[in-house]
Amino acid sequence: MLSQVLRFTFPSASTISSAAFLKLRQSIAVADWPDELRDRSVVSEGLAAIGVTDATSLLFEFDNAQLENLVKALEAPVCEFACIRLKDDAPLENEALQKSMHKTYSDTYQIQGFTGGHWAYAINTNETAGVSCFAPCEEIVPKANRKLGVYYLGWDSIELHEDGTQTEAFSEEINRLQPYFGPGSGAWYTMLRQHK
């Protein structure tokens, strides 16, 4: 399954309630993309039509077995996108490093207020900012070179997550990974709304 995170700023005259944004949401909803890469120009064309010029994309590939936990993150009161951008010289083939990358996710189940989620490496870039949605074609980073791990994490509240960052369960793997953190590592919170 593919998941795409789009980041953009609305032009000052627009809102998510505008007719143009409603039309964009509707056209994306009916596109009904399969689990493969293909032309997704409906997104960039729709964003351009409402005056968005700075849209960037992060693209992730998940197993269908991960879907249930992803939905828990996306439907949580707060969804955190936590990014670990590994340094260029990080030993990606190192089994201990990869184990820590996964354990950083699995340890969140020990933290009060965590509702579910999962993680994957971005497949279209190693930069946290993403790549322009208006680029002529989407390039795929070879699996052995992927350095941007993004965690979709659901929380009951920001406060419970902040409390959780003070626990041993949180800090154990983060401290192990810290020497490998590159520029762009960090996180942002979102409160998602499902549009029909």
C-alpha cells in the first residue's frame, strides 16, 4: 500500500472550506489509485488550480498487514509524524541500526496515550521537506539507500506524548540512534479531519 503525505501552504485568500479545495478533495477521492506508482498529476494540477505553488510530497510503502495500525494513527485525536533522517554515512546495512529504527516504533506501545501507528522509509526522497509535487516525474530511492524513516504515531493528546518522552521506553532507542541523526530529524503534530 502506498501512503503519500502532502505539505503545502494555502494562498492567503483560500481556506479548506473553499469550493476549489472541495473539488480537489473530490477528484483525489475518485482517482482510486491502486497500490502502485502511476501518474498522479490530478494532485499537482488540482493544487495549482487553487494557487498552491509550494506543495511537497513524501511517499511511503506499507504492507497491507500494517494498515490497521496506520488507520489508528491517522484517526487518533493527534497524529504525529516523527522523522529520523539518518546521516549520509549511517551504516544502513547494520542489523543493530535497523533493529533500533523499528524498536523506536514498537516501544511506543509502552507509552500511555499511544493509539497505534507504524513506520516506513520514504521511497521518493531522503529529505524531510519532501520533493516538489510539480516535478516532472517521481523518482524512487533504491531500497539500500533510503535514509528517511517516518513514523505515523497516534496519540490521545499532545500532553500524553510529551509525558511519554520523559520515559525510559522513549529514550532507550532514541539515545542509541542519536549519533546517526542527520539534519531534518524531528516531528510535527497534526489533527486530521476526514472529508467525505
